[in-house]
Amino acid sequence: MKKPKKKTTSKSNAQSSPRERSFAEELGVVDLGDPILASHGRIFSVAGPDHPVAEFTDEFLVMHPSDRPYQAEDKSPSEDIVFRMDERGVILNEIGEPKKIPGAKFNNHEIFVYYKLRPASLFHYVVFFDEERRPNFLTVKGHRLTTELVYKLRNMTHNGDLTYYPDINFELDTEAI
């Protein structure tokens, strides 16, 4: 025996305002069939209708929520990245401890992630602290080393000691004195 279908009637004569299309709907995302899409003169990638939409620009990767309408980057809210540091200028990790390059050392000194950034990047310089607790940058041919390079150099050694690289020197951070 089949149940009778309920009749649905609307008692309200008020019209609901039209819902703005989500960005995923605007792009036509329904599944993983086409992960690279073009719209608004830009290139996007998305893993599915319920996943963030990645926008590729010349300088950045911008993440857009898929469930809201598209907003141009100059109108959308941005996330501010804040670094915490201790009194020496060492970046603190998520639990408030000085951030260092694990296993890396120079002249038996631990190597720390310093607050200073390489210009126009998000790569921090690294330092070690001498016996007088002064920060010293690691350098190669006058260029300061960043965290990215120190991780790579550390991984190329058997014990993480960067002293074995003859081209690596150090310079005192004179601004910190």
C-alpha cells in the first residue's frame, strides 16, 4: 500500500530574496572531473564543490571559500600572518618555544629562525648565538642563509653540522647590538 503524497502549499505570499550563487556553483564545479578552471580572467583549481577554490596568481596562491560568492582580491578580507618572537629576535613556535632548525648546528651552536626576512619573501634568516649571546647570521659569499637553504644543507650532512661546509661563514647582526 502506497502512502499518499503530502500536498505542499505555501501560506506566505512574501517572496524570498534570490540567493547569491556560491563560487563553486558559478564555476560549475560538480566533481573532480575538471580540477583546473578559468573565470574572471584568472586560473582556479578546486577538488570539489565543498572544497576551497585555489587561485593562481603571479605572486601568490589565494584560497577562496567555495560556498560564498566570488570576491575580487582587493575587496575580500585577508588573513594577517603574525610572528611572535622572544627578546633575542628568535621566532617562537606554536607553543611559545624558540624555533630552531632541528639537528642543525654551526660551531657547536644551535641554529635559530630569526625575525628578519629575506626581502620580498617569507623566508626567515637563521642565526646562532655566540658565547656573548649576540646573534650571528650564517652567510655564503656575503649572502645570508635562509631557513629553506639551511634545512637542505642540514639534510646533506650526516650529523647536521654546517661547519663542514667551507664556504659558510658568519657575520654579526650589528643592528641587534
